[in-house]
Amino acid sequence: MRYLFSFLTAIISISACAGTFVSGGIVYSFTDNFREVAVDQNIVDGINAYEGIYIIPSVVNYEGENYLVTAITESAFAHSKVTEVVIPNSVTRIEENAFAFATELTDVTLPLELTAIPDYCFTGTGIVNIVLPEGIQDVGVGAFKDCAMLHTVMLPSSLKYIDDFAFDGCHNLYEMYCAATEAPITLGDNTFGGLQNVDLVVTDDETIDSYTDDTMWGNDDTFTLFPNEDFYPTMEFNGETFNQDWKKITLGNNLAYKIYDENDELVAVTSASHFYLLAKDHDTDYTIVPTTLMFDSDPFTVTVDKTTGIEQFIDNAFPAEPEPIIVAHYGTIYIYGDTYKRWTYVWDIYGRLYYQRISSDAQVIDLPRNRVYVVKVGNYVKKIFV
């Protein structure tokens, strides 16, 4: 009888592992590994029903048992209405087409343990900025193909290969940072199909030679090569309560950010417009470091209180000022709003100063076009493409 009971238990366990369950609005499927699950599709009436913001947990509870979330399945969020996704560091594998044609997806934070971006992972999405964390070695076929809103890409020093069509059709891509000292190998003729006049920033003057000598990276019609320069932004973090466990902060500026917890452990690298800090049962200090992956700027510290949310900013934070409206059109930057007695500066991203004065509303005219500029009004900093 004891052996029969064990046999029946094994059958029940195998049956459970073949199914799915729902927690927090996310569908999970069991993997072949004990106590591990993957995020799966949420199909309702033939439509992928994911919609809005998802902060995927690293551990999920099902029927009293904890399961580690380690993967995102093929087409998990494809063709859905998801807008923002934060993927936990427990995820080590994302499968093909995971977010394909989720056209409303604008922001994603990738896990630190990821080693590859799979084929067609983000094709056809609305992602604006993306940073690939250190450790990623491969970008798959069509990974970011036809991302029409993609402006800024930051690539890590670990990157070795970029496959065909990876950034094909990203017509609004205007700046790329690559921390790899040797030009990553491009595995096709259409890796950067349709791209023109992209500012490519690499580590230093010596590295430029490696890229210039490469047929794809050295194409003058596609890229203009620059060595990395130091960049020191001043930031104002706007915080709000997202739910009882998470506090939302606004980042922006087309930069990447390293997020460290109270133990100085790196918890995320993101270029999303927003990030979500875990609120604990005590005041928690998070350190936020603007980065290009080649240069880390001065850190900012944000204190999160369990009940009141984003409680205070210290270190480089400044008192709140009215945010100006900064837009660009045909070689001119227009600055509107309450800028009275606030100094205004305009640099290109390589540190060349084009404009400075105390001003109210301003127009900065006759700027070289198809470039990225840094505009600073008082304590407010914004990157803009002209």
C-alpha cells in the first residue's frame, strides 16, 4: 500500500506540473524543474488578455507552495495590451516572440541574469529606450525589428553577437551606446536595416578603430562614431504609491539607471520611464546611479517609507521646480514655461556647449540637426533629438 501511495502521489505531481495557474493576474506554467514556473500566455476568447503594468514577482505561491519564477514562455505577452513590464532577476530565460507586437509596450526592465535576447522578442513594440544588462552576449534575429518608437539603445561590454534584422526598421533610433571594446559581430546584412545618422558612442578613441574597421559598424551612412564622454545629470525623482508593496518613481531623460538596495546590492539596470521600488516594513534607502554603461554619474539616494511612499530624496536631489516644456523642430529647440531667473544650457552629448543664459522662454536656433542635445533649465535636465 505504501508503494501504491507513492506511485499515486507521483502521478498527481506530474499532472500538476503539466498545467497552469493564475496569481496576481499573471498566468504561470510549471517547468521541468522542481518548484520553478514560467510566465505564460493569458488567452481569453482567443485574445492575449494582459493589459497595463506588470511587476512580475520572483517567487509566487500556489496552493501553499512557493515557486521560483525563472522563465517567460514563447509569445507570453505577444499581441497583448501590456504597457510596462519589470522582469525579476530570477528569470534566466526568455523565449522567442515573448513580447512581439505588444504595440502598447513602452517600457521594460530586463533581468540581470539574462544572457541572450531571443529571436523577435520585442519586434513591433512601442519601446522607447532599452538597456541590455551586463552578461547579455547575444541579440537574436529581429529582436527589436520595427520598433518604430525606439530612440536610445545601450549595449553591454559582454555583447558578442547581433543577429540579422535585430534593429531593422527602427527608423527613429538616433543614439546607441556600446560598451564592448571589440565591435560585436553582426550575423547578417540587415542587422541595422533602414537606420541612418545614428550617433554611436563607444568606450574611447582606441575602440573607435575596431568599429570603423567593421563593415557594418563602420558604415558612415548608418553611424557617426564618438568616444564616450562623462555626463553629470541633475535629477528630480517624482514618486508615488503604486500599491501597498511598490512605490513608483519617474526616471526619464533617455538615460539608463543602476538601482541598488539598502545593502548596496545591484537590483536592476533600467532605461524605463518608471521603476518600482519595494516598500519594506522600515525606511529603505535605494541608490540610483545614472549610467551609460561606460560611465557612472554621481549617485542619488531615495528613501522609501512603507506607509507614506517616497519620503525623501537626499544627496544630489533638489527642491522641486516647475518643469519647463522642451520641444525641438527643424533645428530649433523651444523652451516654454516658468524659467524666470533660471539658467538655461544646451550641450550636445559630447559636452560641447551651444547655449547658456538666464532666460524666460527661449529659442535655441540653427543647431546642427540629427543630433542629440542635453538641455538643462535650472535643475531640470532633458535629452532631446533635433
